[in-house]
Amino acid sequence: MQREDRKAAISAYKKREAAAGIYAVRCKVSGEVWVGKTPNLDTIRNRIWFTLDQGSCSARGLQAAWRQQGADAFSFEVLEQLEPEESDYIRNALLKERFGHWRGALGAEIV
């Protein structure tokens, strides 16, 4: 890769918009569901799987199920992606409201 191409790729990566939204982690074996909200859907799955692998996930029920069932029993699903907002305040308020909706609709625990 040429130096100019590399610089352009790095610049484009830094300028990309992070997609905020609501996600679910599901256990295929037990049927349990955990719901979370994030300002960046692109990176949250890797972060959750890493903390689970390390045994440091703050959701105790999820961590216990992960240890019992194993990584292959879990799936990650984006439930809702929010439209980009100008204000972080508005985005966070929308995330909170939609998180409450999905948690109630699925009867889910919190990630």
C-alpha cells in the first residue's frame, strides 16, 4: 500500500460516524437474553466477548452462563440502530428510551 493511500485510509477511518444503538446477547442453549446500549455498535461485540473471555464481564449472570455454556452457545444481534444525532445529549436520551423498550419487550437482563 502506498503511503498516500495509507494516509487516506486512516483519515477516512477517523472521520467515519459511529453508529449508536441497542444490541442483544443471546444464549442459544438456555434462551436467556441480555440487552445493552452503546454509542458504537461497530466495536461493542468484540469488547463484550473479550471481557467474557477474560472473566471480567460486569453482568454476572451473563458471565456465569458464558462459563457454563461456552462461547459457541452465544450470539450477538443488533436490535436497533439509531439515526445519527447532532447532540450527544439527544443521542443518549434516545439510547436510554429505546434500551428500556427492548429490555421490557424481551424480558432481558442488562449487559
